[in-house]
Amino acid sequence: MKLHIDIQNACTEPTPQASELRAWIGAALAGRRDAAEVSVRLVSEREMTQLNRRYRGREGSTNVLSFPAELPGGIDHPLLGDI
């Protein structure tokens, strides 16, 4: 599988290693996609609270937000979205 993962670590708390994140994403996509591109951003609780309020209209933190790629029709690209 051709897998491109962009990992952005924007927090100071302990986080999984990049190799662990790649392994988890690879396992989740195994047998489902031949190629994929995913962006993962690790954020602080403060930033997650702000994102949760902005995109879901909910107060407080959450463990995961995901944004599927919305590509225009006719574009064939393995971009899945952002996590």
C-alpha cells in the first residue's frame, strides 16, 4: 500500500510515537485502499476544546475530530482527509 501520513504534533503532553500512528493507520486501511493520504494533528486539550466548539458546536474537549476530504467531482486522488 502506498500510504502518505502527515503528522503534526502541536502539544506538549505525551503522545504516541509517529511509528505507532503510522502502524495504526496502516492497519485500519489494510485491505481497503491501495493508496491513501491522511493528515493527523495532535493537539492540546485547549486546542481540542476550541476545535470541538468551532466545528461541532459542542463545549468541552473530545478525543478525536475527523474531517473527510471533499474533493471536486472528477478528481481521482487518494486523499482521505484530516484527523
